[in-house]
Amino acid sequence: MLLGPEQFLGFLAAAVLITVSPGPDNLMVLGFGIARGRAKGIAFGVGCGLGCLSHTLLATLGVSALIAASPVAFLTLKICGGLYLVWLGVQALRSRGQVQVTETGGANDSLARLFTRGMLANAINPKVVLFFLSFLPQFVIAEHGHIAWQTAQLGLVFTVQAALLFALLGYFSGSVGQWLQRHGRAGVWLDRLAGTIFVALGMRLIAAR
């Protein structure tokens, strides 16, 4: 069973907003692209996006195990995840949105090495694991069944859009970096928008039964 159109589009919109909001991953992609050129920015960005595959696997196994063990345990995960998303939203709303793009080391790194570096940087980040376990379940519709397949599809959608957006960010890194430096308030508004989405999704998740 594939994701429903409303389920897919709602998740994709939230995922894109989260991906483009200023954060360590996309700022590192910008840094590589500006300092080392488009090709290296793209290589690191695609690797970083594909690093989400490991989190997709963990989320799929974890959510599926909870459903098999107890619907109450799944509900507990959703509520805890909702509280975590609200906390992330509050942090984003309080952020000053100061976007600083700095040059990164590794001028002689090959494209393959940068790709691997980006993938590992994302894959071993415990904060991303926690985010996936909090974010994906709220778009899972338990009544539709096939929980593991729904979770896997959501994770793959997030991974693909992240890899594509990071690749574009690496390609246009010079222009994007200059634009962000000229429009310092852009980061503030992106943080505010992302924070509002996080809080709204978290509250919806907590209220759902």
C-alpha cells in the first residue's frame, strides 16, 4: 500500500521546510560548496541526505516493534515525540536566525571521500535518530495497517528530498551564500516558520488519540 496523496503531500511539505531551514547540515553543504566548488558541495550534500537511510531503517524497526508489542507503547512514543517536536519548535522560535557560513577543511578530499563523510556525519548523529523517531510516526496512519511499510516510505521520501535539496544547495552554494549574507533576516524568518510548524505538529501529535 502506497501513501495516500494527502498523507504524502503533507509530509513532503513539512520535510522540505525542515530541510531548507538553517541548520548544521545545510550550512556545512554551503561551506563546502563555497570554499571547495560545486562538485564537492554536491558530493557532501548528497552523502548527507542519503545518511538518512540509516535513520529510516531504525525508525521502521522501532515503530514496527512498538506496534507489535502494544498500541499503548506506540501512543506513548507519539506523545513523547510530540513533546520533543514542540521543544524543537520553541528553540527555533527563540533562535536569532544568525546564519554563518564558514569555510571547511579538506581541500584535497576526493568526491568519494566527501560523499562518505557527509553520509557518516548524518548517519551517526543521535539527534537525527531522535528526530526521525519523533517526526515520522505522526504521519503514520495506524488504521491503514502496514505500519512498517508506511514508516519506510516516509523515511525514503525524506531521504530523497533531502539529497536533492542538498545537491541543489551545493550547486548554487555561491549564490545562496551571498544571498544569505545580504539578507541576514532570512534565517530568522525560516526559523520562525519552521518553529511554528514544529509546535503545530507536536501539539497535534499530543492531542491525537
